[in-house]
Amino acid sequence: MQNRVNSRKPLDWDDARHFLAVAREGQMLGAARRLGISQAKLSRRIAALEAAMGARLLDRTTRGSTMTETGRALFAAAERMEAEMLGVLDSASGLNDVAGTVRIGAPDGFGGAFLAPRLADLREEFPALRIQLVPVPRSFSLSEREADIAIMVGRPDKGRLRVRRLTDYTLGLYASKGYVARRGRPDSVADLRAHDLVGYVDDLIYTPELNYASDILSDWRSNIEVATAIGQVEAVCAGAGIGVLHDFMVAGLDLEPLLPDVRVERSYWTVWHENLKTDRRVQAVVNFLDQTARAERALFVRA
């Protein structure tokens, strides 16, 4: 086995860079456009990398490209390599001298529960930056500069945008200990119909990606509807019922996980306008978001 590993061709960093683009875009066509090459050439690059690795890295479907287990391992390693190179380039180009205001639009769960407590780290790294964090409403326009950078649930497919996969994240079923003591623990998904349920306000779900509950139970019917992820966590903590909550938001809270094999997985995407692709302030923040999410990967995806 050792001889087999040593006999493999060294990995070509340029091939790995192309793989990173596909993994972040979630599709071959978008990655090819971002790289400025044909889709056929990009496919050859990925095929060469898979041959060098001796394993399939991407599963390609009509909805896009998803990483295999080997692909996710390579993605993490390639991102570390990229981060080290970017760090050297940033120091050489004086990126730490960037100044000005950057407005970040984010869903309330990611923005309030994850990013806000880490903005001090961003300011420490870039003390001349002024950071604004705003919620992403139902109708949101990067072209009209309502934000410089947006964190979105689901990959946007319209507009002159730069798009990068930030992180996958998981959600699960949770209830307070008081609720479980009072109403019992469901033994199956079907049992949820006999329980009090907490979810989003149905007519305010502005993208199917936010309809987490229907992924678990097709006829999920919330007794309490809350329009924000943070509000749902607070309601569940208070014993209002069972909710589908972000795993990274409930880490450290005294909640009972229910039906642990029942999970929902989504992705956050970092998005900024094409006109800002060379803006040093925006690139500094985009890179910070990447590095921070990568460092906290285990928080976002529950095994």
C-alpha cells in the first residue's frame, strides 16, 4: 500500500485550484465561467486530478456537483494550502492596510449567532475597516448596494455576481428538557404529528431552501410560527415545542436532540457583485469569512 501511494504522480496545484472552484460554485458551468475557461477544459482538469488521486472527487447530477467523501477531504487540504499562499500574498501586497466600510448582509441565524461574536476578530485583523452587519430581507439587491457582501441560503443563479460556497450546515430536531418531561419523546417522524411544533411563518418563507420542516415531515404543521431562526431557538428553549434548529446555533444550549438520525443539510454561500471583484476591502472580508467558517467546520456540520 505504501509503494502504491509513493508511486502516484504529484498533485498539480493548478488542477486543485480548478477543483476548489467547482466545489465552491457547486456546478461545473459556473466554475468554468469564474475561471474564464471552457467547461470541457475544466472537466479535463478535474478528470486529471481524480486520476492522480485514484478516486472520484465529485458526483455530478442535473442539479450540480457535490463532493464525495474523498472530495471533501481534498477540499479541506486545498483550502489550507490556498489560505497559506493568500496570507503570503496579502502581506506582500499590504492588504492589512485596507480601510473603509464593508456592509455584510446575512440571515439572522448566521449573522446574529455566528458572525456577530466574531466581528471583533475581523476588526483586530483589519483595524482600519468599519463593519456593518445587516439582516437579509426577503427582497435584497447587491446591485443596488444594499450590502457589499451577502451570505445566502442556497446558491443564487441570476445577476452579475461572484459566488463562493462558504460552508455546509446541518439542522436537527430539538426540544427543551421540560417539554420532553411533559410531553414525551417521539420515537419516529410520524410521532411528530402528535406534538407541538415550532417553525417558520409559512407565507414568509422566501426560498424553498428555508423550508426545512417539510424535508422531515411533508405535512409538518407548526403550532407556533416564528419568522427568525434565533426566535425559533428561543421558543424551543422556553418549552414551546419541537423545532428544526441549526446545529451550530444550539451548541452549548441545554436542549434535547430528538431522532438523531433525522438531519437536514443546507449550504451558505458568500456572494458579492462582479463590480467589486478587485475591491481590497471586500476581498479581505470574503477571505476572513472563508477562514473563519473553515476553522469552525465541525460546529456547522454535526456528524
